[in-house]
Amino acid sequence: MTEERSNTQDKKMIQLNQKLLHYRSEVVKQDRILADQHKRLLDQDEVIHELTARIEELANNPAIAIQEEVAEPLQSEANHEAKEPNEPTIHIDSYFTYAIMAPFETKDDEPFVIKGHMVIENRSSTSFINPVICLSFNKPALANLSGRIERSKTNLNQYSVSRDGVTDTWRFVEDKDDKQAKETGQFWLTPPIDEIPAQSTITFSDFEIIIPTQAQDKSLSLQVSGYVYGAELPEGKASLNTITLTVS
């Protein structure tokens, strides 16, 4: 009996020691948490103190705030220029100028005629190399270029554009001719020059688009978009406006 009682007391003592260790570890843990929170409070107090002092400084001297507002964007711009000192920025814009001539009456022999120009401006400080333009029709079946744009007699893959006594020859890109345009709705053309000089403009002039009235049923919605591509603009850039003809 005495031995059993001793064993029972030993087990109780072990259990008490285990509980004591557990409680001590919890106390240490809570002390650590309190210490961390106390440190965070001190850090926050320091930040609040610095901000309060800064607000008082700016309130007493508004000129400092103005100088910093001016200096910050200038410094940011200087850092940006320092990172990209040798990367010229290409600024290319294009747009259409055009007029639509509608028939007095909707008859099979009286089409709609669109006359226009596509202007390409290089507003960069460097030349724009290997320019290419694309005229994209939303309805491929209506894709055509005609009027004052005539096929060259010497090369069927060229258009000769006559303007003010000067002939500018625009060529198809590879085999993307007008036959393919009936399938894709796109005309791809290159100008007679290999580059557009800085701060200069070229024009794809005097083109005509003829839309037969029999091509429409009860309504017609034609849109022609322009795009400019080049060595510095491989993904292309859309023109600022589109040619739009809507008949209902």
C-alpha cells in the first residue's frame, strides 16, 4: 500500500511539474508579445512625432512645400531620362481627310464615292524608317481603291498617284494586292521613300473608294480604318479617325 501510494504521489508530482512548465512557457510567450507590442507603440509614437514636427514646419514655412512639389516631378523626370538616355521616342500620327459623294437617287448605276487622303506625320526628332500603311475595310467585299489612283502600266503591283504634276508611286507590300484585299479587307502599301524625316509629313493622296448601291440591301455600314507600321513601330498605330459611311 505504501509503495502504491508513493507511485501515485510521484505521478501527481510529475503532472504538476508539467503544468508548471506549461504555465511558465505561456508567461514567457505573453511577455514576448507584450514586449513586441510595446516596441510597436514606441515606433508609432516616433513616427507620429516626426509627422507632427513636419506638419508644423510646413505650416510655418509654406515655401518649403512648394519647392518640394516642384522638385519631386523634376527629380522623377531626371531619373527617367537617366535610365533611358539613348532611346528616342517615336511620335507618329495619321489621319484621314475625305468627302463622301452620294447619288441623288439610289440607283444601280449611281454609286457612293469616297475621295480622300491619308496623312502620316512624323513628329519625332528622328526619322521613321520603312513606313507601311494599311487601309482596312470592315467589309472585305467592298474593299477597293480607285478614282485618281491608277495602275502603273509598267508594273501591275504599283499605284501611280498623280498630284500637282508630281507622280508618287505607292507599292503593294509583297503579294498583298487588291485581289487579296477582297478576302482580307486590307490594302498594305508602302510610299516611294524609305523613311519619313523628322518633323515632316507624307500623304497617300487622292484615293477613291467606290461603293455600288447594289452592294447594299436596305442598309449599309462601311468603315475604313488606317494603320501605320515601321521599323520603330512594328505593332502598328491606328489612325486618329476612320472613314465611315452609314446608309439606312
